[in-house]
Amino acid sequence: MILANARIVTPAGVLSPGWLQFTAGRIDALGEGTPPRGASRDLRGSWVLPGFIDLHVHGGGGHAVTASAQATRGAVQFHRGHGTTRTLVSLVAAPLEQLAAAAGWIAKLTEEGVITGGHLEGPFLARSRCGAQDPAALRRPDLGELRTLLDAGRGSIRQVTIAPELDGAIDLIRELTDRGVIAAIGHTDATYDQVKAGIAAGARLVTHACNGMRGLHHREPGPTIAAIEDPDVVLEVINDGL
């Protein structure tokens, strides 16, 4: 099958008009201009690009992923209709038993291929930067509790957001790194040096950079600058156009 008359996004630029040939679900050729002979579908200038991978999703289409497995399915289906093909669903701070139960259904949906895994945005976060998180549900870093949540997720928890300045947080970051889970820095009042310590321990992501964290100051550059300086750290942003 050939998709023709499309605007195809490639690493080298946009092919317009472009064509793309695939066999048995795999792309095996593409080019610009007139496609080779064969069965083709005219896309009439539509965009063709790799599916979006979303690392931070709380819901969609009126469904909250913290509500139930069925609600999570609905949220994922909504995002798939807009080009997101792989999704990490994000849980906010909640009582430990509730988070463990949610990690269980995340594991089931991951095993079914509905989602790529889960993201724990808490509960080991700074009260001073809790944002929309429930401050009553925030907890001090505890290795035993982290292991309980990871075990409940049966390997499906891919990412955990932590405030690195909290007592014991560095140990949690090391544990996550050892288990192959992405340690993210977020909802934090950490200084530049404290974030650097978190990165040295293995943190490789910043949750919604600039939002829910200490800001920029000429005498205290803060988390964002500490992360920008390190080429191994990815900064996630809230892409709202502002």
C-alpha cells in the first residue's frame, strides 16, 4: 500500500507532496513527488508523521486516569484520536493503598498493550510546591513505600517524580535508577545544588519545567538551569502556547 499526496515529516524535513509505501505494517520506502505504481490512497495534503509519545497524561475526553481502569481506557482512546500512539498515565499523590491499587490496574493495561506504563507524580513531593496535588497526601521519601508501589505495578511504573531536596529523596532516586525506572524532578523547592545532587544520583527528567518549582533568580539559578546544563536530562514542558 502507498499513501500519496501527503505532507510527510521526516528527520531531514517535510516531503510535500510526498508518498510512503508500507508492507505488512512496516514502512519500506518513501519519497517526494509522484509515487511508484501500485495501490495507493490519496491523502489530499494530510500530514503524516510519527505517533506522539506522551509521558504525562492525567485524563482526556472527560475521563480521569485516577478513577478506574475503564476511565483510563477512555482517556487513552481520546488521545489516540489526536495522534498519540503511546501513553504513560500519571497518578497524583493519594493514600498509599489507593496508589497501589491504581498501580495494579496500570500493570494490567500495560500487559494488554493499552498503555506503555505508569507515572507516579508523587507522593514524595514538596508541600511548598504542591500545586494541584493534595498536600494531605504528600509523604516523606520512604524506600519501603516506594518499593511497595513499584511492586504493585509489576514493572509497569516507568517514571516517578520526586522532590530531591527532601530527606531520603536521593536514596529513592538511586533505587529508581537501579530498577531502570526514570527518576524525574518536580514539585520541588530544591536549590540548584540540590537538583545537581539529584541528577548525580540518576535523575534524568524534569516534570513540567518551571512549573511547580523554584524560579530563576540571579543569585539562585534553581532547578531549571541545573537541568538545562546537563545534556543527559530532558525537560518536559506544559505545551499550552504560553
